[in-house]
Amino acid sequence: MNAWKLKILSLSFQYDSHHIFSNLSWEILNGSLLVLKGSNGIGKSTLLKLIAGLLKPSDGFVSFDSYQPKLAYYSGLPGLYLDLTALDNLNYFSSLENKAPEYLKQIITDFNLGAFFERPIRHLSQGEKARCALASLFLSDADFFILDEPLNTLDVSFRKKFIGYLQEQVSQQKTILMTTHSLEGLDGISCFQLTNSGITKC
């Protein structure tokens, strides 16, 4: 696994004349699991989009030193084919990544999809759709997973299992940055807070 560091330096972003944040600096090392919290509207989702390269900063830099990791981004919107079953969707995304059938079976187990994987996506609950979307994301060979509020629609029992899954991914040198509005069940995970003054340790 190639070592890298994400550097955010003097980052500013605004929509028209509305400043979201200014002069923001932060660093993330590979092999980390980080939670970013902050009040509604403070700019957490905007920051994740800037890191993912989906937005361009008004000023400052987002860059990786040494090595450009492969990114995977989750926004809470299921990028799935609604008329296909959950299994058909996962088979499709698995084929794009040339994953072995055993890997797909493990993902289905890890995300508790067995009870509904033969149902079309459009007939699933929001939590079930989210689990399918997250499962498809982790079928990729990404190095850095950027997750915007992935816990929002997950039920309590699966939320605990998912957090354990993320910790297992980090033990394999993946890097995960996720936003959340609640730290429940996240004891021991590095937490940072975005405020109008910048990013500080929780």
C-alpha cells in the first residue's frame, strides 16, 4: 500500500457571495478512520465534495503528496439501477471491478443483504437502499472512502456492524473519512469538529 497524506491548505469556498468557510487547513494520513462532525449548514458536505474533487475551491488547495489514492464517494443518494434487484446491481458493480464471486458473497454477508437481495431496489426501504449503495461502493478497489452521513438511515443493529466493518477496512490500510451528526457508537474513533473557526479535535 502506497503511503500518502491529504493536505488542505488555506481552503476557502463560497456560493456566489455566500462564504461557506475560509482559510481552512487540515491534514489526513492514509490508514485512518476519521469522523467529521459539525452543525447543520457549517459546510461538512461541501468539504467532502472538495476533497473528492467534485467542487473547486474558491481559494487554497486540496492535494495529495507522494501518491494519488483512488477515491470512492458516498453522498447518501443510491447510485443504483432502481428496476434491477439488489443482487443484479451488485453483480454489475462487481463485474466492473473484476471481483471474484467469493468476494461478492462476503459483501452480501457483511452488509446483511441476504433477506432482500432478490427484490428490486425501488421496492426497498431507505435503509436497505443505503446498505446496497454502501455495499456497491466497497466493491471498488478504492484507497480512500469519503462518506457523507452514511449512518443516517441505517438501523441501530446494522449501524454497529457497519462501524466494525469500517474499522476492519482501516486495518487493511484503507482510509475512511465520514461525516455524522451523532457520535453514538463511535467511541474510540478519531473525531474532528468543523466550526466557523476551522477544524479542531473533538
